[in-house]
Amino acid sequence: MAVDFTDPRSGFRHNEVVMFINEEVVSNGGGPDFYLTFRSRPWNEIEDELQSILADLQVPRTVKRACLWSALALNVRVATRQRELQARRVRRLQEQVGERETAAWALASQLRRLREEREVLVRQLRSTRSDLQQALNEREELRGQLLQAERQPSEVASPSRSQQLGADAWPLTAEERNKLLIATSQRRQMVEAQKEEAQKEEAQKEKAQKEEAQNAPAGVG
């Protein structure tokens, strides 16, 4: 028997077909040797061996016919093996495609996350730049106020210690400096007026004392 009924790799699905091939092989004087020898070989080797047998004039025609039927069965077996290999290759490719798709989705998700993080960083950078520019502007404004305060006339009375500390801690605006200068000038004028009034009163007292001394009667000796 050339083809085994129970061999799932033979490629045949119907027992009647297998029985007919085996009968043709046996009836033509053949046996299972050709089939068993080449059942795991590729088709090109099977065909080369069959061509060698057919070209041999010493091989009987019946044996050639038996080998031809065995080669036919082997061809079905080779086709089945190739179909199984192709199916496995397709499944492997499908798995690889699935893996690539999963990786692509993961990369796309990661790309979206990186873009969102980039947008957040860009907004933070813009906010930081704005804060920095505002701080620089405030520094320049404070520097200008400090320079202007240093250029004030020296005759202006200096403010009290607490006011001076406050001014050092936080520079005055132009309006606040004007108010401070006016208040200082008014206090100075008030102090000078009070001083003049006190001097006048003192002079009047001295004058009155002199007049009393002159008008007093001379004492008895």
C-alpha cells in the first residue's frame, strides 16, 4: 500500500480515491517504496526521480505507471504541505500585523500625550516670560524712582525715621513725594513762624522790664 488511509498529511479526503491509487500501484507491479522514500521531499526532487525512471529503458512500463501513480499521490501531499505552510505564514503575518497595529496605537497615544505636554510647557514658558518681563519692568521703574529720589535737593528736610525706613523699603511714587514735600515745607514754615512769635514775645518782655526799671523811683541812700 503506497498511501496510508490514516495519514492526515496525505492530502486526500476520500478513502475511495486512496484505494484506487493503491490498487493502480499494486496492479502495475509497484509498491510503497517510491512513495515512502519521497514523501518528505520537495516536488522538484520527486519530479527528477520520476523523470529518471521514465527515461530508463530497462524499467518495465508497468513499473513506470506505478511510479507515476505514486508521484501523483506525492504531488497531492506536497500541495497539502505547502498549503499548510502558507496558512501558518498567513497567520504569522496576521499576528505581526496585529502587533504592528497595537504598537502604532500605542505610539499614537504616546504622541498625543507628548503633544499635550508640549502645549502645557509652551503655555508655562509664555507665562514665565510674561512674569519675567513684568518683573524687569518693575525693577526699571523702581530704579528710576530711586535715582529720582537721590537727585532731590539737599535742603529739603528729611522725613522721620519711620517714614525713611518705609521709603527705603518701598519707593514713593511721584504724587506721594510731592505730598511729602508740601507737608515738610508747611511744617518748616510753621516752626519758623512759632520761633518768630516767641522771639517777639521775648523782646516785648525785655522792653517792658527796661521801661519799668527806668520809671521806678530812686532808692534812699
